[in-house]
Amino acid sequence: MSKNVLVLPGDGIGPEIVAEAVKVLEWVNDRFGLNIELNEGLVGGAAIDATGGPLPEATLNAARNADAILLGAVGGHKWDKLEMALRPEKGLLGLRSNLNLFANLRPAILYPQLAAASSLRPEIVSGLDILIVRELTGGIYFGEPRGIRTREDGVREGYNTYIYSEPEIERIAHVAFQAAQKRNKRLCSVDKANVLEVTVLWREVMTRVGAEYPDVELSHMYVDNAAMQLVRAPKQFDVMVTGNMFGDILSDCAAMLTGSIGMLPSASLNDQQQGMYEPIHGSAPDIAGQGIANPLATILSVAMMLRYSLQAAAAADAIEDAVSRVLDAGLRTADIMSEGARKVTTAEMGQAVLKAL
Amino acid sequence: MSKNVLVLPGDGIGPEIVAEAVKVLEWVNDRFGLNIELNEGLVGGAAIDATGGPLPEATLNAARNADAILLGAVGGHKWDKLEMALRPEKGLLGLRSNLNLFANLRPAILYPQLAAASSLRPEIVSGLDILIVRELTGGIYFGEPRGIRTREDGVREGYNTYIYSEPEIERIAHVAFQAAQKRNKRLCSVDKANVLEVTVLWREVMTRVGAEYPDVELSHMYVDNAAMQLVRAPKQFDVMVTGNMFGDILSDCAAMLTGSIGMLPSASLNDQQQGMYEPIHGSAPDIAGQGIANPLATILSVAMMLRYSLQAAAAADAIEDAVSRVLDAGLRTADIMSEGARKVTTAEMGQAVLKAL
Ligand SMILES: CC(C)[C@H](C(=O)O)[C@@H](O)C(=O)O
Ligand SMILES: CC(C)[C@H](C(=O)O)[C@@H](O)C(=O)O
């Protein structure tokens, strides 16, 4: 039975890095006989330019029918002036929400070869390996009511709603506890339960679900402290779980601890193992089209996709191995360049991974 | 005319560190003839134990009549099981809100003597000097409706409201722009305007108010990127301004970059220069009563108080000078201890500052 992968290059450096990742995917498809069929679609700014909206019906339908989606990145200054409902980001948010991709897995791993790229002292980050589990289809990102209104006294105000139901918290809790079971069995749930009622419920549900996972050690931390602890001593964490907004902030912070966000993939899953895979970094419009972006985060997103949605763990291993060997060989794109290494372009890096395979 | 200072030691290490800061305040009061009158009050867990609530009427009245408030810290595991309205934090939040202390100034400064305490590479943080201006009486901390409810279908949900009105944004914008004018004239406003409508209004108002400050260079940054940039290259920032929740997270992250949150003071001001001054760190119940906490953040909070609320800049300078000389002399409490320095207790550190004065 063939598997269906939808490729959405998106904006900025998206098309360049996705092109390299697709070559890698095609190679393992052949080599491992995976029977994967690739289709391409429009999303974000690219879709706005072609169709007037960030998430065309055709893309959404193709996404619904795909086993997995490989996304580059969306957004750019060009579309910054559009009203929110028409912006590139809405394409991404629409995919997450329509496909119910509630579980966002964001590893923050320091590649030993790239220790020098971190802004933190080597002893603080060497060996770093955190997994952040971010709820992705709820919370303040999607809460209603929302908008900008004029009060009766003529004063304008903007408002959003931070809301979670018990079942929403339960299902992300299970994902997080199960992820912790496969790792070092420690889960830190991040909230602001000393101020926000919605996170009082979050903490209560996490604790209750935790009783089903007696082998996992659950702790709770306020979000401000979590931001501090990530900077102070990130290796204290194994798996962290948090809501959409806090997860957005903390996962970017954690990713930056490694100094190489050009290296980090992510997965967004629903409860049928359908998933969207994308690099953690953005569309970087400032360097788009120059052929200098790092394709490794996208290539590693392909590996995640093979493992989580396409049941092809051997192919995933092969890709991760190849990336590691390319780093060992001293090849670096500009973002991870350091003294003594060999600077390569996006295409050269992609080529090197293929060769290592 | 005499000035009135209300001292609220609070919980955990609060009483120990405030005791040292009060000695310093009394010394400059005498020496500079400042005519300051000190009163003491209960807040937080200490108030709960004595009166049943975290913010007794007597404390609130004394606070209203004070020119400035010196606060230690509130909270501790002992009161963790209480419902939210009765917890120590509500004492702090109630003071902020009742006194309209909307402008929270949180400097993140790296003391050159303590460069080794940072978890970041020295070249990334040496000379770091950021001011975070956090809105403190609005946003999701105080937004209504809020709570935990059971929906008609029997499902429980928690909810909070993130809300800002135009005047609320305007007044914090003015504080931030004026702070930037006194520094390096660069202001970065942090929002999530690609997702949250409330911050679309925030960005719009910041931009409009910015037109009144043509000498200040205004930029905007998404909160996830801000968290990354603080870790990657914090010296790119001069003044940052943001809402209550993002400010809570980013200011703790920024403080931790210095590695010495035991050193950092903060001010919370209303529009009559009335202010509450407190260390950035918490009540640290784990080390309370051991006499090892660092009193310098509280002593430096006294300096901020003298400068902002008591018009006694010379006394403030004297304190800051004395602290710097004590650090030069190699005295360190446990939290900032490093090889070759001399480890001192809370009281010894306070004594040393007095002697340096
Ligand atoms: C582009 C934006 C809407 C998105 C988010 O905030 O979720 C991005 O920052 C991310 O983390 O994937
Ligand atoms: C104690 C808590 C309510 C408080 C806050 O979240 O504002 C604290 O974290 C702070 O930053 O002063």
C-alpha cells in the first residue's frame, strides 16, 4: 500500500531547504522500497500570492488525505500588512487545527560537533537532550472570544481567551507521559498556576493523569521559573509539557540553547499518527534565495516523519546517521560555521547528506 | 516634610534580606538627613498566618499612605494548597493593582565582578545592561472573565482573558519611551501580533506613541523570537517593553542571563511616583532561616527607591557604590560564590555594605 506525503515548501528559505529534503526522501524511498508518493501544494505567502488566501481548499484536502506533510516555513515581510485572517501564519494555524495536530514534539538536542555554536558555556549544554511537548490546537491561539472592539465609553480594547478543557489537557498529558516513558522517565509540566485559573486546571489534570504512569516522575514548574531554569541549568530537564503559548516561547528558548536552530526538526501529530513535520526555524526572508540556508533541520524532519508517521524507522536512522557523518566531516552552512570547518551552501549540504547515505 | 516608607518583609528569606536592607536605609536616612519614617506591615504568607488573608486592610491602608514600599518576597510551599484567592501571591497582586503600580522596571545588568556566575559565554554577556519595562496591572493577570467552569455537556474548562485597552497600552508606552530616552534610545516592543489580536492593538498603539519620540528607535519582535534573541545575543537590546505575562517570562529569562538574580532589584511605579521596590528573586523557602541568602538585590532595591520615589539620588549612588566596592573586595554570598572569593552570610554581607558606606 502506498503512502502519501504532501510537500508544502512555503515561503522564504522554505523552497530551498525543502528541495534538499525531498531529494533525501526520494533516495530513501527508492533504497528502502517505501512506496511513498509525493505531492506538492501551496501554503502561506506563496498561496496568498497564487490564490488570495493562505490555505487553499486544494491544499487542505490534500493535507487531509496525506499520511504526512513536510512543511518548509511560512511568512515574510511582504505579507506583514495584511489583516490577521489573511496572513501566511493562518495557513499554518489552519493546518494544525483542521487536521487536529494537537501534539507538537520539539526536541532540543545539542549536536556534540556543534557545541561551539551555543552561546552557553560548554559544560552547561554539552549532552543537552530535551523534548518539549507543546499543545498545538488549543489554548490562547484558538480561544474565543477574540478581537479588537470599542467599549461603550469609546475606548478600544484588544482581547483573547486562554482556554483549555479537561479532555484537551488529558490527551496532551498522555502523549507527554508516554514520551517520557521512552526516555528518562521525568516529565516537567509548565504552568502559571499561581495566577491563571486555566493552568490550575492544567496542573490538576496533569497530576491526575500522572497517576496512570507511576514509572514517570512528574514535577510542576511556573513558566517564569522554567524560562530561568532553561538558561541556568537546562540539563535538569528530560521531557517538558506545556500549553500552546508557553510552548511557543519555551521551545524557541530551548532550541536556541543549542545555538543551532538550523538543525532542529519538529513533529505535529494527531491521534491517528498523521503528522506535519517542519524545521523549528522560520522562513528567514532576509537570506531567502541566496542558497545559504541550512537544510539539515528539514532533512531531520524527514527522518522524524519516517519514524512517527510512515513506520520506516530504519530509513530514519539512516538519515540521522548520514547527517551526523556530514557534521563529523566538518561541513557547515553559514549559521553553524566555526573556525576550521568547511563552509558549504544549501545544495552542497543536501548533496553531502545524499552521498553519506 | 517627612517621607513614609512601608516595609513588608513577607515570607521565606524575605525577613532576613529586608533586615539588612533596612539597616542600609536607616544609615543613609541619618547620614543624608532624608527624614524618612519607616513602618512595617504584613503581606503574603506571613499575613495569612496572622490574619487569615494575604493582604490585610491595615497593610493596604499603610501602603496607600506610603511614599514607597520595600518588599522582600512572598510565597512558599506551606500555603500551596490554599485556593488561589487566599494565596500569598494575591497579596502581591493586590498591592500592584490597588496602588495602580502599572510600570514595572526590571534591569538585567551583569556586574563585571560576577561575570563568572553567568551560564552564558563571557563574550555574549559581558557589559550586559538591559531594562525590561513590564506592564503590571493589566493583561491576562487581571483580565475578566476567568475561572474554571463546567460546560453544558459536562466538560470542565479553565479560562482566562488576555485584555488591554488603548489607554493602558499608551501609559506604559510613555514610560518605556522615556526610559529609552535616558539610555541608548532603542526600544523593542515584544508581542505576538501574528497570532493574538490583543497584541495587534499593542503594536498599533506602541507605533503611534512612538511618533512622539522621534529620538527613540522603536522595533517590534514576536515573543518567541525575543526569548531566542535573549539567549543568542542579549546585548542587542537596550529597553524592552511588553505586557504582564510576557514580561514575567522574559524578565526572569533576562535576569538569569546575568547568573546572579540575587543581585537584581526592581521597581513598580504608578503615575504619582509612588513605588514598590523588591528583589527580582523569590522567597526561596528552601534556604530560608539559614542566613545564607543574598541581601544585595534588596539593598539595591533601596537604592532604586531612593532614586525613583524619594528624590534622593545621592544616597542611591552611595549605596550602589558601596555594593560595587564590596564585590570588588571579593565578598560573596553562596549564590554568587566563585573560586578565590570570600564566602559570607546574609548578615556579613549587609554589614560589609554598611562599612563600605
Ligand atoms: C508562525 C507562528 C504562528 C508559529 C506559532 O506561534 O506557533 C511559530 O512561531 C511556531 O512556533 O511554529
Ligand atoms: C509571584 C508572582 C505572582 C509574580 C508574578 O507572576 O508577577 C512573580 O513571578 C513576579 O514576577 O513578580
